Amino acid sequence: MTEGARVLVVASEDTAAAWAARLVDEGVPAFAVPWSTIAPGPDLARAAGALRAAARGAAANGPADPRPVVILTSRNGVRFLPARAGHGLAALVVGAATATAANDAGFVADAGPAAESAAGFASVVRRLLAASGAPRTALWLRGDAANREGVELLAAAGWRIEEFVTYVATSRPAFAADVRGALPARAWVVGSPAAAAALVTSLGPDAFPPRPGCARVFVPGETTAAAVSVAGRVVPEVVAGLPDGLATRFGAARGSPTSPTRP
């Protein structure tokens, strides 16, 4: 292995730190390079009001009432809400980390096998449509930039979508210098399409995505994989359940890692 080469984890500030720490705990030489910070979104008060109204309706009308379904595609969706803002409402979520955050915020979250699949949000929505019967209302607590595939599936099925931007991602001015200073890369973990775009902007399209035989690229789902996929470059590898799935993969491959290089 090239001296100093690491697995570079590029995601929002809290996610990059958490994923890198988990990998380091498993003996993987990982290093967090956050591309953005997360700040409160403009719709927090409106979202809290909608959640209170949904909870009141559920309490008044009982379990037979077709009350709204809360959808969370990131743990940041509940990060800035008031304490226990979920009021016991059911939420469909993408990923175990989001499920934990949702439960801590007072929702009753269902992570389920489909939510951990590579298709992410779209898998959650398809599962919801299969089980829900008549169209209902969905309360989507999201970031300022979000994958809309699931929303389009719901809308096509006649659902009413209420969207609340509860967090925003702000690019870090120091990211370009930080990521260049962290090279060489043994591998990349790219947390989102926005993270992939930040890498291309900072390193240039000739350097990222890397060429075959150079650093491997790991992503959490197909949407991010599509953002990283470029003809003639390394094929991104989808790892369900990041970071644990990747820690396991590196553990299994320890002793014969891909040769690291600059991207």
C-alpha cells in the first residue's frame, strides 16, 4: 500500500465524520473530508405545525383514519426539529441511521429491508404504495437538494405531496484544498450526488472519477452511483448499509487491497 494512502470519505460534515470513525474502528485507514455543513432549513416551523396537526388528526380519528405518512430520506430531516416532534407518527425512512434519528425524534420508524436496498427512497415508496391502498398525503421532510424519483412515483399514484425543507447543505469553501491535501486515495466513499459533484468541481473531471485500476469508489445507492458513473472510468460499487457494509468488505479483503493511487 502506498505510504499515507487512505480511504477518503466525502459526505456532509456529520456523515463524513461518523462514517470515517466507524471505518477506523474496524481497522480501515479512513479519513473524513466533508464537502458541506448542514444548517436549519426554511420550513422547520411549517413542518412542526404539519406534524402537530397530523398527530391531532390521528388521535381524534383513530387508526382507521388515512392520516399522512411521514417520509425521511436522511437523518438530517429531523435534526433541527423541536424535541419529540414526531408525536408518535409513523415514518418510512431510508437507512438504519435515519431510523434511529427518527425514533429519537418521536416518530415510529420502519427501516425495513427495502429501505436499506440500493434503490433507497424509490424502494421505500414502492413498498408504501404496495401496502397503502387508496392515495393519501405524504409529508416529506427533506434537504434543499433531494432525489425526486420517489416523489414522482407517489404523485403518479395520486398521492398529495407536502414538502418541507428542514435542512440545507452549504458547501465548505475549504473543501477543494482539504481534499487535495488528503491525497493519495486508497479508495473513495462518496455519500451523495452532491458530494460527487463537489469532487468533480474540486479535482477536475480528468481526475475524478478515477480511471480503472486506480482508487475504488464506494457509494450508498444507485442514485449516487449514477452521479459517479462516467464512461472509461472506474465503476462505482454500491454498498448497502454504509458504513458497516464497507467495514465488513474491507475486513474480508484485508491483506489483498486494491493498490492505492492518486485519482
